[in-house]
Amino acid sequence: MSDAPGPDTPAVIEARDLTARFGSNTLFRHVSFDVRRGEVFVILGGSGCGKSSLLKLMIGLVPPAEGRVGILGTDVWSTEGAARLALLKRLGVMWQQGALFGSQTLLENVEMPLAEHTRLPAAARAEVARAKLGLVGLSEAADRLPSEISGGMLKRAGIARALALDPPILFLDEPSAGLDPITSAGLDALIRDLSRSLGTTFVVVTHELASILAIGDRCIMLDKEAKGMIAEGDPRELRDHSTHPTVRSFFRREAA
Ligand SMILES: Nc1ncnc2c1ncn2[C@@H]1O[C@H](COP(=O)(O)OP(=O)(O)OP(=O)(O)O)[C@@H](O)[C@H]1O
Ligand SMILES: [Mg+2]
């Protein structure tokens, strides 16, 4: 078990002066932050402000218009070839639309990244995949198809697949979207447990206030109108002390 990370914990992600733009549509400008090793770092903001896009800049899928991203000491956008692939392989991702393959069992879905990126023999792959399903509480469902399990179980299976290669950093885009509050709280507890027991760093996009307060060590908030970052810090402190009207209204559930 690792303790909660503090201000002296080293950064595993360094985002500096990031600007995201699609054509003439600038989503945000000059966004800078650190993600510390072992923390649950939450990205907040209204629909369309660029949260998923920010994840894509961080993991090397969409180039930033300006700025840079360092992950585990490597500059994502100036590194090329094998070194870049090696870095990206170390990142676990569960996308907002992150569907599993419907014709494959949960076990086969979790085995997939292992088949693609390791030379483990089949029996060892199955063993690792079973262990990952066990971590997310799905041992009993290993042989079921995605269509045979609930939405909450699908999210857990997505997390198991993202954990397959033991990534030091896991990115989750809206993990609790579409789940009922109790299932969502269960998923929050799982994220918290995995973070503290595995020491994995989590970067989580969400706009569920209950989740943010339950899992977030620190957060940033993006804003569509401001085209940038309007808050950074401990979500509980932002809730209690922020004077920014949009941040206040979000945390206090008031209309701006
Ligand atoms: N590849 C792309 N090409 C052009 N425009 C894009 C692309 N990806 C995203 N956008 C635009 O960027 C804006 C922000 O999209 P993004 O998905 O990052 O928002 P978001 O904050 O994740 O929203 P949500 O909360 O609804 O998931 C949207 O207006 C979207 O249409
Ligand atoms: Mg999104």
C-alpha cells in the first residue's frame, strides 16, 4: 500500500502551455499542470470543452497546436519511432466510447493487449488476464460475452483490459457515464483501491461531482468560454473556497 501522494511526489506527467485546436476551432490555450506519481488526477469541465481532446494530446494521439507533454521523463511529441511506441505501450487507456469486442469473452478481451504486445504463451496470457479480472471483481464473469454483463461490469472489464500490461499510468475517460449512482460509487471505490494498492497513477475525466470528491486527489477544470483552465487543486478546497463563479457553481450545483 502506498500513501496518498503529496506536494513532494515527483511528476509523471508534465503538461506545459498546451493549446488544442482543430482547424479554426481553438478548444483551450496555455494549459499547464503536473500529474504526480500515484495520485488520482481528475479533469473536469462541461461538455465540449476539450477533456477527451486533452487526453489525446497527453497520450500521443492528437498533436497539440502548441506546447509539450512529458510522460515518465520522455517528451511525447518530440520522441519518434520505437522509443515513442515503447512509451505509449506503457499507458493504459479506457475511452469514453471504449467498447470491448462483442464476439470475444471478457477473458479474451483482456488477453488481447497481451497477445499484441508480449511474447507470453497462451496459458500465461490467460493467467495474467484472469488475475486482472480478479482485481476488478470479475473472476466469475471471465467466460461471458460483453452482451451478457451489466454496464458497470463492462466498465470494470474495460479497466481490467487497460491494466493488462501493468501500466504505471491509467487514463479513464468518463468511467461512470451512464451508470446508476450505486454502481458508480462501486467503480469509484475500485479506482481508489487500485490506486492505493497498485500505486498506479490515474488520470480520470468525469463530471460526476460525487466521483470527483470520492476519488480525486487533485483536479483541473477546463472551460469552453474561457478556452482554458479555470481551476487547479484539491477538489474539496475548490468546493469550499473557490471564488471563480463557474467553479463555484459547478461544485455547489448552482446555476451560474
Ligand atoms: N478530431 C477532431 N476533429 C475536429 N474537431 C474535433 C475533433 N475531436 C474533437 N473535436 C471538437 O472539439 C470539441 C471538444 O471535443 P472533446 O471531445 O474534447 O470534448 P469533451 O470535453 O470531451 O466533451 P464531452 O464531455 O461531451 O465528452 C468538440 O467541439 C468537438 O467537436
Ligand atoms: Mg469527452
